[in-house]
Amino acid sequence: MKTTSKILIAAGLAIVSAEIASEFNYMFETILAGGSKDKLAKCADLSAEEKIIEEDNRNEENVRKKWERDSANVSCYVRGYGETPIYCKIYTQKKACKNWAIVVHGYGGDGSTLNYAAKKFYDEGYNVVVPDLRGHGKSGGRYIGMGQLDSTDIINIIHLIIKGDSNAEIILYGVSMGAASVLMAASENLPVNVKAVISDCSFDSANKIIGYELRHNFRLPSFPIVNILDFICYKKAKYDLRLASPVDRVKYIKIPVLFIHGDSDSLVPVKMVYRLYRKAKCRKGLIIIKNAGHGVSALVDGKRYWNGVFDFLKNAQ
């Protein structure tokens, strides 16, 4: 009987362990596998932001479609980290121009979600490169890079621009996870062609933002879930999620950085931008947009936002 009991207990523990492992694997795939993130986004209640975006799309759709038709643009794939194909749309000025902007979208979107920013930079005289981050849109990669892998992809794009134009002057612009990506790219030893960074509502670290969402939107403890997700990420996605941490990297940035955040951001709390700002040792600026939620600061107060961006860039170069 004792032997039978031990076998039954062991079998029960094995079943429970398998079920727990399955649940964690499902959670990892939900958060970090590519594809639609609509259900996950709804958990975070971004309904206010969605209404702002929908209204902006209704008002500006025809203008942006005309710009798409009239601008000289091409699509291509860039070789990213681990040979992952990264889809890019490139808008070039009709006259030769040395100014370039790399415009990087956030988690769950694709390059087209930042058409408003791409057009703005184009109208200001920049050639614009808009990538789909790995695991998003038309790019390859099963797993999302959380800025860690994406920063390498962005650096590859930088080198390709310079290969085509050695006099290119490049600025990096990103929103949300795209902002984390450009901050981490800028922390590397970049060519002198890269002049400045605009970071809009970046998280300070991937682990902290995942832990924050688990606590506030899923009512789950961050420990030990985040630690287990770290382990799964290393095994399946082949990178260390702990290194996706702009707050640990901004101190190495040498070029000017403008940090922007909405004071009503419920997805990435505004306190994170203050941590990033304090850690940065480079020339820097900070703009807090009142009554703006996550990723919509440019749509809530476009005048202050874009005046701030281009004034900063003018003084940075």
C-alpha cells in the first residue's frame, strides 16, 4: 500500500507540474509570440486611446493616403538579428536629402500604426524608414524582441542607410516598445551619423513592465511568474529578457535624447520616464503631455509635441 501511495502521489505531482508548465508556456506564448495582441490589449483597457486613434484616422485618413500615393516610397527586407527578415517601408524625398528618421512602432502594432509620425518627419524634410519589428506585421520571427533584439535590427538599418549615403544624418524615433528599442540601440557604439533620439513612452525594463501588467491588469503576482517567463524566453526565444532594460542602458548613450510621456498613461506608468530621464547622462529633454494616455501624446497635444520634437532636434545637431 505504501508503494502504491507513493506512485499515486508521484503521478499526481507529475500531472500538476505538467499543467503548471503548460499554463506558463501558454502565458509566454500569449505575451511574446508574434501575431495579433487584440485580446491582450483589451485586458489593459486602452479604450480611451483607441477612441483617440480612431478619430485621428477618420480625420486624417484621406490626407495620409494621398501622401502614400504621392511620396516616393519602396518596400524591402533588411537582414535582422539571427538572419530574421525585417520588413521596412522607405519614404525618400524627391530631391536628394541627407536627413533620415527611423520611425519605430510599439508592441502589437506594425509600421503603419505610426503613419502620422512618418508623414510628419517626411513633411519636415526627412527621408523616413519605417520597419515592422520582428514578430510583427510583415517581418519574420516567431517571438517579439521586447526591444532587446530589435535594437540590433535597428542598428543594421542604420548601417544600411550609411552604406547608401555616407553623409546621412540619422535620428531615431520610437513609441512604447519602439522607444525602448531605439534607446537600447543608442546605448551601443553607433556611427557619428546618428544625431539624436526621441523616446515616446518607453518602459524602463521589460521585466518591470510585464510585472506591472501582471499585477494591475491580470491580478497576478509578478514573482515568481516573471522569473519563470525569463527562463522560458531564454529557452524558446534565445535571448535574455532581463537584458531588455533601457533603464540600465541609457547611461551609455552619448547623443541627445528627448523623453516624452503622457501623464495619464495607464499601460506604462509615467514614473518610468522619470527613472529613464534621471539615469541618462547625455544632453536630454523631457516633455510630459497632460491628459494623454499610452502612445497618443502626439494626437492629444500635437502642437506642443511636435514643436518640442523639432525644437529639440534643431538644437541637438
